[in-house]
Amino acid sequence: MTISSLNLADPPVVTGFHMGCLLGCSHNTLNRYMALGKVPRPDARTTGNGKLWCLSTLRAWRPDVADAAVDLIAREPIRLNCASSLQPTAA
């Protein structure tokens, strides 16, 4: 399924990276889980074979994973303010 043919009321917003974080697994393990039918197939794919799931798909499979995905997606990124520690020190 392509992104343009998806229902815009429930767009695919959960990426493969999100799923790896939520399930505590690597990209390869996620692919293996999908092949074994333990994780639903993605609703869409991006260029470069990126995977995208709709929240409704995850909710039908495992509501707890869908709820965790909502929390993860809504979370503000942690800013890395280490520019001063990257400055070279005087010799």
C-alpha cells in the first residue's frame, strides 16, 4: 500500500524505529517478528523500505503497544546541549 492510498483520518505515524524502541528489538529482529506473524505488517512503506504503521493497526493487534506508541511520538526530544564540551581545550 502506498502512502497516497491510505486513509488520512488515521495516517501511518509509527515508524520502524518507534517499533524497535517499543518492543526493545533491533531492525533485523523486527523483520523476523513480522515474517513469523508476531508483529503486523506495516500499513505503508517509504522510500528506502522504511516501515510505517497506523495506530489503528497497532491497537487492533496490541492496545498496550499502541498506547505506548502515542506516548513515545508525543514525547519532546531530549536536547543534547554539549557544544561546550566539544570545544577544544587550550594546550
